Amino acid sequence: MAHDHNHHDHSHTLEFKNGRNAPFIIGILLNSAFVVAEIIGGIIYHSMALLTDAGHNAGDVASLILSMLAFKMAEKKSSAVYTYGYKKTTVLAALTNSVILFIAIGILGYESVVRLFNPQQVAGGAIAWIASAGIVINGVSALLFFRNRKKELNVKAAYLHLLTDALVSVGVVATGIAIVYTGWYWLDPAIGLVIMIIVLVSAWQLLRDSFRMTIDAVPSGIELDKIKKIILDVDHVTQVSHVHVWPLSTSENALTAHVAIDDRLSFDDKLKVVADIRHELIHHNIHHSTIELQKLPG
């Protein structure tokens, strides 16, 4: 006997949906304007630090756009073919974002190495002023995602990227000031390489998490043994087996399990036990449960 359940924590979902699009739209507009400013400034003042940071910020803009589009797709209803709807597009967006970041790292990292061995004269003061705007823009953008950063992988990625960008901008400002007073032009490509390493770390984490979700691995933060114990701790549950947990999207998880319940209970009482199991699982970030009842051997 199987019992299917498609229950969502509606208050959680509605709260997240209502406040979701505005941060993405504002973040996209602010960062797009800043990317243009950095590219123009980088070309005029021959600054690899600005161009590298512009590449990183452009990657973040693409990330924000892809994530927002994926959320829109995920809201589409399921069909006879797409029985889970398009929720998985949020995972594909996260995976695509990480690949984009790696491509940007490769291109800009190579250019920074070339410039490191052949430093060009750059205007440190102009670099510092442009990067100062980045601290404000990235800081404000990061705050827009602060509230929901723990609820969704793409939102968490956006928050971490923008916060990292703000910190990187602090480094670029410091570099610009140092160039003004020392004339050490090699600092510009050097900070470009530092930015590359910082981006590499965040891109690797995003790639790892999104790849795990793509192949339906147990979602990060969920322990299979702990989930089994949670089910076993429900009154009248005597055995649990064949437990599988996988992500439906970057914010929703699913589970299937075989559960044995005390045979002395009536059918209706067993269904109540199943409802108790589902209720417990919802509190542990599992939103869709399919529980199959089975008899104990003998």
C-alpha cells in the first residue's frame, strides 16, 4: 500500500515568493550599471583589477537573471509529461552559473598573468573611486538577499557572490590608493589574480552543490541516518527501509520510504501514523513524501 503526499509549508513558500522578484530585479539593474562603469573605467585607465572585477560582476548579473528565470519556470504547474513541473530548472540554473564563473575566471586570469609580467601604467586614484561605488552597490545588493539566504541555494549563491564582490571592491580601492603613493603598477594585475582565486573558491562550492543536486544526491544539510531515526521515533513505527531523499529544486526536497507500522493498529490509525511521519519530515526540510506501508516478515 502506498500513500503519496504533496504537502508544502505554504507560509514559508508564500513568504519567499512574495519577496523574491524585487531583490533580483534591483540587483540586476544596479550591478549591470556598475559592470558598464567598470568596463569603461578599465579600458580608459588600463586596469586589469577593474576589468577582472567587471567580469566577475557580469557573471553575477547573468547568475541573477538565470536564477530569476528558473524561479519563473519552477512556478509552472506539473503536467502528464513533467510530473514534478519545472522545479529542477533552479538546479540547472545554479549549475550553469558555476560554469559561467569558471569561464570568466579562465579568461581574466590569463590576462592578469600576462599583465603581471608586463605591468602597464594605471591611474590608481580613478581605480579607487570606481571601486568605491562597487562597495556601496554590492553591499546594498547583498542585503536584498540577506533575509532568504538560508531558504534557497540560488538566493544563497547570489548573497555570497555579492557580499564577496563588496569585499573585493574594498581590496581594489586599497590597491588604487597604494598605486597612487607607491607607483607599483604590478599591484593592479596582482589584485586581479587575488580576485580570480576568491571567485574560484565560490564557483567551486556552487559547482559542487549544484552537481550533487543534478544527479539527485542527498541534499546538503540532510543526513540519511538522521532521517531514518526521525521516522523510527514516530509512535508505532517498527521498521523503516529503502529510504531515498533527493532535491526537487534548490529549495524543495522529496523522499520515498518503506515503513512497517504495528499490525495491531487499524487501517485508519496507520494512516494517522503516516501523517505524523510526514509532519515530522516537513520540519526537517522534506516537502514531498511518498510512504509505502509494508508488513513485517513472518
